Amino acid sequence: MATTSSETTLTITAKGQITLRRDLLQHLGVRSGAKVVLHKLPNGRVELEAAHPGGDIEAAFGLLRREDQRALSVDEMNELIATRWASER
């Protein structure tokens, strides 16, 4: 079967695992450590989608942080806000 731009062939490892390539992760809007949901469909088909966090505010922390950044402490955030506010006066 020929692949199209919407198809991707993945290899199953000896441990029964697959690795999603970067373009698939980007398409799903997820990155390393994120959760996905797999739906079993009839006829041996599956559907994969990004897991959406529930109403828990803790799930939203870090969503905008880039992978190469560490989280700021509250004191660091307050210092940045104060510095920015003072520079605009």
C-alpha cells in the first residue's frame, strides 16, 4: 500500500512499542511527556488524539514553557514584573 501525506508507517519494536516521529507529535500538538488517548475502533483500527487536561489548574502549569526553560519561582516572577513595571514609569 502506498503512503500518502496523511499516512505514516511505524515499526513495532521487540518490546511491542512504537515511536512517534516529531512531525506526528507536532500534528497532535504534544511533546515529550504529554499524554495521548488511543481509541480502539472496529476492524483492528485505532485512533490517537492528544489527551486534554480536565478542569485541574495544575494541568495547565508549564503549557507555555519551552522545553529548554526551567520554571520560574514566584519570587523570580515578582522580580521580573517589578523590573518591567519600574522601567515603564
